[in-house]
Amino acid sequence: RPIEYEVLAPRDCEAMFDLLTYEKGASVLRMLEQHLGPETFRDGVRLYLNRHAYANAETTDLWRALGDAGRLPIPDVMDAWVFRPGYPLVSVEADGPRLRLGQRRFTYLEPDAAESGLWRVPVTIRAALDGQVIERRLLLEAPEADLGLPSPADWVVANAGGHGFYRVRYAPALLDRLAAALGELLPIERFNLVSDLQALALAGLLPATEYLTRTGAFREETDRNVWAVLIASFAYTNRVLDDATRPGLGALVRHRVGPAAARLGWEPRPGESELQRQLRGDLLRALGILGDDPETQRRARELYARYLDDATALDPNVLPAVIAIVAFTGGVPEYAAFLDRFKHARTPQEEQRYLYALAGFRQRELIQQTLERTINGEIRTQDAPYVVRTLLTGVYARGLAWEFVKAHWETMARLYPPSAYRRMYEGVTGLVSPAWEREVQAFFPERGIVLGGKTLEQYLEQLRVAVRFQEREAAALAAYLTQRPG
């Protein structure tokens, strides 16, 4: 998927090659393969290998060979993807049998006019026409282009196969048709649909309330990856809400997640795939924590008590969710028991499970105890920064965690491995409020903390996106979640 930040490495050749390799390369190559077709793509690779056997080559030589094989201007196509930061937003609307496509640079914040040029976007369209599914490809080179179909489409997917390195913005009527035809879409296409809708909401191109309404179409979803992006979006929304609004989000999560969790139940069934078993744990955790569902919480406590007597009584895929729910609903006795199991864990997996469960308790005194343990030696220094990061992103712990970091950052810098210390500060992206953002912006320069490369700028940009989203959407979300929680 497109990277979720806009600050990029310096645009010298070496940095851009690294960027292509590690951020865009795989996605753009998959997009090219889909556009050219597997056989033509392989022909281009063979041509490249034959031309440069036993010789040096440059990246542009590969683009040239692919272009020659497909009789397309692939080098010109790739120049925009390599030398321009970001990626495009492709818009799609229907006018009878004609599709109108457009492109612009996608940005979560205000677009930079200097970086608003065009891409040559290989777009793959899949559409249903009178019950027949057809596929069309076009190279979107201009700000707008039309694509004629034989008849009006029942539904349209503008990133067929899911390999396009761009986001899609469908007109409302097309979204309605897609929502009614989700079963006709591939899992990756449903994943992209949810991901793109949430991105549009974060960018201010779609009301957050409409995004949440659209998630109601996915209650029958069965794919774990699609559920992962749905649940992550609910967790993101949770960060921007105040305490009074949070119960409304819990009701919405119960409405969205509850049916899928009920279908899977708590116990594995014969013939299930490993992904289905993992999905069960994901859904139960979301229902018990984000959904704050009393019945799920009661059952989790019951099953955990059974697990303590018989470790085989609980499916390993459900156990992490059960432990997290018990921590979320627990108090001092549970914290003490979890701490003891962390210290006397029989396996590394068990140790990590209980360590991060300690960060899931909500009581201030227990949060404070966990924070103290990140610098007093009870938690290993290679693990402690990640526990702090978890606390910084938790809606109940982040305020205390931020005060703790401000008071003890020098101790942390001395104790923690440098790479883990830098990763700890990713947690500041969870400090979603204008006041916290101002403190974060001042914190690093005042103390001379350098994280290296563009790391800090990326964290600050992600925080800016979240705060801007909160400022723009919080009031509407509060009204929506209070008035119609389902």
C-alpha cells in the first residue's frame, strides 16, 4: 500500500534508489506487471537480462527493456514514480456507460503546489455489466480521462487485483454499488476499499462519520486482513475522541464486530484455516477492549481462570486476546498476578505476552508502576522502549507516559539501545491534542534530541495529521456516535 507519510528522504540519486527499493519498488513493479500482463513483463525481464549479461546495468535499463517488450513508454512512466515524492489519488465517477477518471497528488495535509505534477498511472478497471465481469486497462496520463464501457456498470473496481500504487476516490453512487457487491470483490480489493476510505477521511476528503457509516457494509466480512484495517481504523478513531464520546464508539464496534465474532465463537472448529483461528483472536480482542463488551469480558475472565488450571483449555490464538481483555478489565490483584507471570515466564512468548499486558491496565497507579519498571531494571532495556511506546499510544496511559518521558528522557537515552530509544518516540503519534502537539514540537529541539534521517519529521507529520483530523471531525463524531451508535 502507499506509504502513510509524506516526508521523504533527500532526493539525491542514492537516496531515491533506496526509496524505490524499500518503499515503492515492489508495489510499482507489481503494478507494472499487472498493467503489462505477466507474459509481457517476463519478456521484458528476459530482454533486460540478455542485453546486460556479464555487464553493468542501471535501473533505467530495466524500464527500457520493459517498455520495449510492452511497446509502452515505461521509462517516462517510471520517472514520475521515482523522482516525485508521494503517489496519486485516482478519482472515478460514472456517467451512463462512461467512466470519468481523474488524478491529483494525494496528501493528508495541504498539497504542495510545487509537487502537484502528473503521474502516468497504469489503471486496471474491473466492472460488472449485466452480470458479466470485464476488465479494462488504461494509462492515465492527463488530469482527466474518459473510459467507455459497453453499457452502464453494475459496479466498478478501479484498482482491480489491488496492485496499483495509488488511492481511489469513488463517487458516492459508485460507492453505494460497491457496498452492495462486496462479495464480488477480491479480499485485497475490499482491503484497499477500506484503507482508501479511511485515508480520505484523514485527509478531509470524506467526512469521518460517512467513513464509519460505510464500515457497516463489512459486518459479514471473513478475511483477516480486511478486519485488520477495519479494527485499526476504529482504534485510530478512539485516539481522537474524548472520554464522553468513547462509549459511543464502543457501541459502534460492538455492532460492527459482534456478528463476525459470534459466527466464529470462542473455540476452533474442524477444517478451519490458521488465518480463521487468528481472526477469532483479533475480533474477540476488539470486541472486549475497543467495544468494551461486558459479555465478552466476562467470558474472557472465565476462560482465563480455566486456562490457569489447564493450559490446554484455551486455543493459542485466543489466549493473547483473553489476557489483554483481563488486563483491560483488571485491577490490582490481576496486575500482581500478571507481573509474577512475567517475571517467572516459562517461554519468551509467555514473557512478552504478560509484559505487554502490564501496559494494558487502566488504573493510574498501575500505569505509573509499569512506567517505573521501564527504568528500574525490572524490564530489560531492549524491551522497555517498546513498552513506553505502547503506553504513549494508549488512550488511558498516554498522559502519564508523556509526563514520565519528559521527566526521564535522559535516563532512557543512557539505558536503552539507541535504535530502540529512537523507536520509542514513535509513541508521540498517539498524543492527539493541540496542547500535546505543541509540547511535542518543542520537546525535541529544546533537548537537542536527534533521531536520525527523516524519522522525527515522519512522527511529527503523523501527529499533525491526527490532530488536524481531531480538530476537523471531533464535534461531528461526538454527535454521530451519541445519536446513532450502531
